[in-house]
Amino acid sequence: MINFRYHVVSLTAVFLALAIGLVVGTAALNGPVADSLKENVNLLRKDNSQMRQTVNSLQKELDMEEDFAAEIAQVLLPGKLTGRRVLVLSLPSGRDHTDGVVKMLELAGANVTDRIDVQDKFINPDSNNNLLELAVTAARPNSVPTAGLPSNSHGVETSSALLANVLLDRPAGSPPVSDADRRAAVQAYATAGYLAPADKISGPAEAVVLVTGQPYVDKDSAKKDESVVKIAEQFDRTGAIVVGGMGSAGGNVVAVVRGDPVLAQTISTVDNANTVQGQLVTTLALLQQLTEKKAGQYGVGDNAQGLLPKLPE
């Protein structure tokens, strides 16, 4: 039978072993192992400091490039788009850099007929039927016959076609849309929560800049990305268009246009419109569309033809 003395001896042995282990371990750490650990820590601190310096240097270079682009814009752009009428459509993913795009257009002398913020609700698949009803009845003026709209059941495509006919110059031979009808059509979409016009519409535009960003990532991302492309396609059918985007990967409209040999022939894209440089290039791409009737793909992402269009002499 195990007695109390046995328990005492066992516990004493355990604590003695622990004490010996601590002494031996401490002695080892105070020797080569400790020196090695200290050396590794010092090396990591040094590497971290160098990386931080590199990041700071790169950020400084980026800031200087942005400053350079802003200054060169003051030389390149004034007067380039004087008298040109431009509509700016801003998608939620491009909202943060829309002001910069508008600023460059105005610096070039463009008359921004309106800036309209397209709401998430407009490209939500659940809005399909309501958008169809607005396009063919509630928002459609008599000067835009239903025969001129897509004959399908895609609400974003049909509404985009109507808005393109209302907000851009009508094709030759088509009845004009009055300013009152134009404002009423946009207001119908605004009242329903699909659009948010920034200013009073000052007339039809001859070209449009669609400001967007990264692709969607939610459960309806494929349908939403497709709807954004439908917007671009329908405005492209009526007037010149430049997509000022962010990135050229995934399913965003820049990537889709560049991957489509037909769309790439008529729709210009800029994949870094979230930067001052890209906002400058967006304006130059629009100038190329209006003066040369030519589309181009510009920026720093996949399938870009170059940083910017060839400047007119």
C-alpha cells in the first residue's frame, strides 16, 4: 500500500527535477542559444526598419508622381475640350474618384451637362421588373419610341438604352427630346431611388464618361458586373464613351471591354482613374474619342495599350 511518505518523496523528486531544469535552461539561454536569439531579433528589427524606409520612399515617389500629373495637367488640358458636352455617370465603386475626373474635364474646358450617381439599386437584380416598367412607361417620353429600346427582359439594359437616348444627342433623323422631358425622365428614376443627379441637367451631351471601380464580390456579383457592362454598351450605341475605372482584373467593366474585341473597338478604358494620372488620361482618352473617333485602352493594368493616348500635334 502506498503511504504518505511515498507521496512526499515523489513530489519532492518532481519539484527537484523542475528546479534542475530551470537552472540548466537558464544557463543554456545565457549562453550560445541566447546570443543566437538576440542576433535574430536584431536582424528582424533591422529588416523591419529597412522595409519601413522603403515603403516611405515609395509613398513619397507616388505622391511626387501625382503632384507631377496635377501640374502637367495644367499645361496639357486647358482648351482641349472647350465647347464639348460631356455627361458623367458615377457608379458606387467609382464614387471616391469621380470628383477628380470631373475636375480634369472642367480643366480641359468641357461643359459637364450633368453628373449622375447611379445607385446600387439600379444594378440590383431584384430591380429588374421595376426598371423595365420605368423604361417603357413611366419614364419614357413620347419622343423615344419603344421600338428603339432593346426587345428583351433585361431591366438595366432597357433603362440604360432609354437614358442614353434621353441624355445624349439623338441620332440624325430622330425626334429631339425636350429639356422638360429629359429632366422628367431622370427625375422618375431619381424618385424611385435608382439615380441621384448632382445638378440640373443643362441639355444633351455628345459623350459620356462612366466612372467605376473594382468588380462586385457579393452573391450577385456576376449579375451586377454584367449590368455595369450593359450600361456601357447602351451608352456606347448612342455616343462616345470612356470608362474611367480602377483595375483591369476580375469581372469589372474595364476587364470585360478589353477582353471583347468588338467592345474594345468603340469603348475606351482607363484602369487607374483612381489616381490623378489616370484622371488626366481619362480626359485625354475622351479627347481622342471626340476628335479621332478612336477608342483606346490605357493605364497600368492587363491589356493596356500604353499609359496614355498619343497627344495631338
